[in-house]
Amino acid sequence: MNSQSFSFLHLLFIINLLLLLQSPDASSNPEQFYETCGGTFSCGNAITGIRYPFRGSNSPPYCGHPSFVLTCDDQSNVTTIDIMNMTYRVLNISQTTQTMRIVREDIMEGTCPQEMVNTTLDYSIFDYASMYTNFTFLYGCPESKLPGLSPISCGNNGVYTFPGIQSPGSCNASVMVPVLVTGDGAGGSVNATGLDQVLQRGFEIRWKIGGKACTDCVKSKGRCGYNFDGNRTTCFCPDPPYVSDTCPMASEASPGNTPSPGTYT
Ligand SMILES: *[C@@H]1O[C@H](CO)[C@@H](O)[C@H](O)[C@H]1NC(C)=O
Ligand SMILES: *[C@@H]1O[C@H](CO)[C@@H](O)[C@H](O)[C@H]1NC(C)=O
Ligand SMILES: *[C@@H]1O[C@H](CO)[C@@H](O)[C@H](O)[C@H]1NC(C)=O
Ligand SMILES: *[C@@H]1O[C@H](CO)[C@@H](O)[C@H](O)[C@H]1NC(C)=O
Ligand SMILES: *[C@@H]1O[C@H](CO)[C@@H](O)[C@H](O)[C@H]1NC(C)=O
Ligand SMILES: *[C@@H]1O[C@H](CO)[C@@H](O)[C@H](O)[C@H]1NC(C)=O
Ligand SMILES: *[C@@H]1O[C@H](CO)[C@@H](O)[C@H](O)[C@H]1NC(C)=O
Ligand SMILES: *[C@@H]1O[C@H](CO)[C@@H](O)[C@H](O)[C@H]1NC(C)=O
């Protein structure tokens, strides 16, 4: 009678296994991770050959860090990325310095921010990478309260801009935007004509994740990917073990000199 319950459990196990193998996420077969994540992201002439931690929005999630998804608009060759629920246009990416230059997409579309949201970064992943100045846009200001200042024209009425961070005060809303500081002194007063150009330079940020783990992986002839179970960078290898911290070196490795996986963090 024991053998009957055993075969029942056995059957359950096999059914389970079949279900697992047929899971809808058919691409999550570790043998294929290395191949599937072989591509790079390019969009127009400005952004080309971009690798981990980035991935294109069309490639599988495990090929990149979830906060580094790039979208290419085929009509305009504009690359965008979402950070803290805000869409930014990506002007430049340097993988050697781990920096990129971005600008709020709502500023590219009309000089003033269109979304009433302060610019914030996810500081666990990003930092400002170069000199910048905060600019505040004040919306819905009563004209009597700001004598001598002229509002800027950008679709909305009664919009004023100041360097630094300001609370709304007697205006209806305030929105903060960082701006790259360059040699021509964008930090101080900016006239309305120059404002578009200054704002559309965007600002530079550095990313803090993926660096060493990915370098070690690539050195071992692997391709970097993302492990959603551990929320960390991992390494995909062409041969078993298909997923590891680094790939085992091929047959050249002499006995006693075999690199042990798992020693990197
Ligand atoms: C987008 O980039 C491709 C490849 O560089 C180029 O052939 C195409 O003309 C560009 N389109 C626009 C609208 O810039
Ligand atoms: C992100 O923005 C969308 C649309 O603006 C909004 O519906 C959603 O609640 C926001 N999510 C967060 C986490 O702020
Ligand atoms: C992008 O960054 C690279 C490296 O920092 C630099 O050489 C290049 O001029 C930049 N391109 C633009 C359009 O700013
Ligand atoms: C810009 O504003 C942020 C707060 O949003 C603040 O943490 C940062 O220090 C400010 N930077 C400068 C250069 O004033
Ligand atoms: C500011 O907001 C109030 C209430 O929503 C509105 O009545 C007023 O017209 C706004 N002021 C301006 C200048 O837009
Ligand atoms: C932006 O930040 C300033 C200063 O912290 C704050 O007074 C203002 O209400 C914020 N604006 C929005 C839209 O949250
Ligand atoms: C506004 O700034 C731009 C660029 O900074 C400059 O070329 C122009 O002469 C300035 N216009 C006025 C009226 O000051
Ligand atoms: C990974 O991140 C997700 C979403 O942020 C979170 O729910 C989950 O608990 C994290 N897992 C680990 C192992 O840290």
C-alpha cells in the first residue's frame, strides 16, 4: 500500500516537472541566456553599442538591470529611460566612466516642465556626476507679488524661473530641475532666449551598480545579466554552468589553477 502512495507522489512530481518545463516564460531556459543576451542597444548615431546594465525594451528582462531599460523611438531616433516614474531623454552614455547625460522629456517638449513633479533620482543607483545647478519653476504666480520680474513664455501663464530651490510661496506650484553647469556660466542668471538651450543640455549622472561584477564576468568570457531572485548582477556562460558569478575558464586552465566560481561579490 505504501508503493501506491509513492507512485502517486511520483506522478505529482512528474506533473510538476512538466508544468515547470512548459512554463509560459519559455525563454527562461538558462542554456539560452548567453545567446539571448548577446545584443547591444543602439538608437540613431548618438547612442550605439550599449551593454549591461542597460538593455533595450525589446530584449528579455534578465538581460539588463530593471532600472536601465532604454527605449528607442524609431521615428525620431530618440532614446528614453524612466527614472522614478519620470521619462528622461538620453543624450549620451559613456560606459567607461559609467555616466550618462539626460534631460526631462517634458522639458524637451516645451521649455517649462509640463509635469508638476520635482526631479529626483534613485540615489541607491544614481548620483550626480558633474557640476549642476538646481533651477526652480514657479507656476501660477500672482503678478503683483513679483514686481520687476518677467514671466517666461512656455504655454502656461505666470511662470517664473529662479536658480536654486524655492517653495511655491504665493505661487501655485514649484518644480525643481537640475541643469548642467558648463564653462559659459549657466549657474547664474539666464535670459529667456538662452533658457531653452541651457535646460536642454540636461545633467550628468553616474550609475553605481553592476561595475565590478560585470567586469569580472566579461573577463571570464561571460555576458552580464540580472538575477531577479537575488536582485543582483549575474553572469551567463556559453557552457555549463550556464549561470554563475563568473564563467569557468575553458580547458586551458591547468589543474590546481581552476578558478572557483562564487568568490566574487
Ligand atoms: C535614425 O538612425 C538611423 C541609423 O543611424 C538613420 O539611418 C536614420 O536616418 C535616422 N533617422 C532620423 C530621423 O534621424
Ligand atoms: C507613475 O505615474 C503614473 C502616471 O503618471 C501614475 O499613474 C502612477 O501612480 C505613478 N507611480 C508611482 C509609483 O508614482
Ligand atoms: C558623449 O560622451 C563622449 C564621452 O564622454 C564624448 O566624447 C562625446 O562628445 C559626447 N557626445 C555628446 C553629443 O555630448
Ligand atoms: C539640488 O536640490 C537637491 C534637493 O532636491 C539637493 O539635495 C541638492 O543638494 C541641490 N544641489 C545643489 C547643487 O544645490
Ligand atoms: C492658482 O490656482 C488657483 C486654484 O486652483 C486658481 O484659481 C488660480 O487661477 C491659479 N493661479 C494662476 C495664476 O494660474
Ligand atoms: C518641489 O520641492 C520644493 C522644495 O522642497 C517644494 O516646496 C515643492 O512643493 C515641490 N514641488 C512638487 C511639485 O512637489
Ligand atoms: C541671452 O543669452 C544668449 C545665450 O546665453 C545670448 O547669446 C544673448 O545675447 C542673450 N540675450 C540677451 C537679450 O541678453
Ligand atoms: C528584489 O526586489 C523586489 C522588488 O524591489 C523585492 O520585492 C524583493 O523582495 C527583492 N528580493 C531580494 C532577495 O532582495
